[in-house]
Amino acid sequence: MLAAAAFPATSTRNEQLRRAADTPESGREKFRAVPAFYVDSAQGAEGRRGCLIVGTATELATMDPEIAARVTGSLRKNEAFLADLIKADQGDGSISPHVDRQATAPLLPSRT
């Protein structure tokens, strides 16, 4: 039951992340909004619920190939979003064109 609730909750959180990144004007401000979103959502009741959902999904993924595929798919979508954000910010000069967006995107959530 918890696993069934995890993916809609993750989808809602991803939409909130996208809205947070869409709000600022410049690429630099957008890029600051993303870590701020991660920090804000990792606190209080939302943070505890997120840890429970992620922990449960991760544990279940070791035993259930369907859940493993959904977890992997969710991670890949988030990484693609972050890579696209880096690309856009490189386009407006907010981020150096030398930054490898494919290598950097997966690291961002773990650095906040």
C-alpha cells in the first residue's frame, strides 16, 4: 500500500520542483531555486514522509522488478529535468558551458 502511494507523491513533488524552477527570471536564480526546494522539502513532516517513501521504494525495489523499474524511471526523469535546466542555464550564460550536464545532474540532489 505504501508503495502504491509513493509514486503519486513523487509525481506531485516533481511538479512542485518544476514550478519552483520556472518561477525565477534568470538561469542563475532558477538554479538557486532547485537546491532551495530540496532543502525546504527535506525538513519537517514532508521530509520525514519523503524519507519513508524513498526508503520503502528502495527496499521494495530490491525484491520487485516492477518497482525497481519505476524507481529507476523516476530517478532518470529527475536527472533529465536537471540536465535540461543546466543546458538552459548554459544557454543564458548562468552556468559555464564546460559543465558536463549529464554528469552533474545526478549529483545535484545529493549536494543540498
